[in-house]
Amino acid sequence: MNLDAFGQFAAAYDLRRHFVRGRRPVVASICIAGVGLLAVGCSSNGSSGSASASATAQATTTSASAQPAIPSTAHPAASAPAHPATPTPANPVSGTATCTVSVLSFALGAKTGATGEQMTQVVDLTNKGSAACAMKGFPGVDLVGVANGQPNYSWSLARSSARYAQVTLKPGGTAHFDLMYLPYASGGGTGFTVVKLVLTPPNTFTQAQVTWSQNVLLQDGATHPGTFIGPVTAGA
């Protein structure tokens, strides 16, 4: 090989070495930059790719273990009451017949109150049957008489807010309810001349009539009239 050819070969060899050495840092830089985005090993760079993958895995493990356990803040479900309220049935308990007009007799009891003030008329209900019967609540009561020049005028009475319980009547037993009323005084409102009571025992539909002669202050259009009834109560 002459000197000119040797010189050209040496120059080409140095240039190749410079070119290859100049690219290796670039490749390594690309691999290292890629580690932050994806855990990809650069096999073309041996130890550099392996170290980058290992560093990524370690960073991931450290990040996961650094998260503290978050305690549950959920509140436990509210527990139901130990003894939930049970609605009171409208009718007497099963096994005891309801008192109807066919087994009851009706009579006026005591009358109390001062003249010119609210009065109370007791109405007795007696079991005339051969078996026990039960009632619970308020009877229906209509006053029938003459008012505003009209015969057979009817006024269905309001009920009080008194509490009540089931009343069981043995044969011959008596219960009662109170009828509170305002007597009519001349010159004060409209008078209602009552001639009878039309009664319906609680939770029934058949009616009975009781004669009752009384002059009552008519308040059938009032929100809180002074004439109303109480619930059925045990005893006369």
C-alpha cells in the first residue's frame, strides 16, 4: 500500500470513529429522556437501559408505598327503633264482635253544668246481647230539630281531641260518651230546638234514635263550636 492510499484509509477510519462516538451520547440521551414517559429498556445501550428501567420501577414502588392508608369515613346506617310504633287499628281486635245497634240500648244519663254555661249530657250504651262486644273511638251524633224555620234540621257534631281506647262490654255492661253543648239564650245568636239524637256506634253504619228535648245555640258553621262529643268510655 503506497503512502497516499494509506493516508486516505487513516482519514476515513478517524472520521468513522468520530461519527460513531458522536452518536452514542445522543442515543443514551434519548433513552434516558424516554424513561420519564415509558419504562422501555434500551438494549442497544446495555447497562444504561437496564439502569433506567430499574430506576423507573423503584420510583413507581416508592410512590405507591408513600400513599398512607385512608381510613373509612362512612357512617354506619342508622338502626331502626327497637320497638317501632304500631298504628292503632280502627276496629276492635279480632275475636270480639263490634257493638252494633242490634245489641245496644241507648239512654240519657246525668246532665251537669251551670245554667247559661256549657253543659254536659251523658249518653249511656248498654250491651243487651248474650255475648261480649267492643267499641273504640267516637260515635256519630246528629242533632235533629227545628232551626231557621226549618223542621228536621240536622247538625252533625264535631269530635273532641280526647284520647280513646277500646272498650269491651260484657252482656249487661254499660259504656257512655259525653255530649257537651251550649244552651241557647235569647238575643245571643240562633237557637236550635233539638227533638232527638241520631246515634251511630263507632265503626258501624246503622243508626239509632234517642229523644232529647233541648234548646241549643246553633254553631254548625263555626270552626270550634261549643257543642261537640267525646269518645266512648267504659262505665256509666
